[in-house]
Amino acid sequence: MGIRNMTVRRFDEIQRRLAEGRGLREIARALGCSRDTVREVRDHG
């Protein structure tokens, strides 16, 4: 699959929130993206 239309800023923000220990759902809702997108950043970032 792969990440489409991912900006560096959004990628960094997802990684920052993951490092804070926030959940996939919380991050996805806050940034307006899917949980799958957050998972891909977590797993491949």
C-alpha cells in the first residue's frame, strides 16, 4: 500500500504523538487521518 500525500509535518506530528504514548485512534481523530495511516507511520517510520 504505502503512504500517499503524507507531508513531512504530518509524519513528524504522528511520530511525536506516538512517542508521547498516545493511541492510534486519538492521533487519527486529532489529525484528521485514518488509523491505517497512523499504523503505517508507526510500523515503517
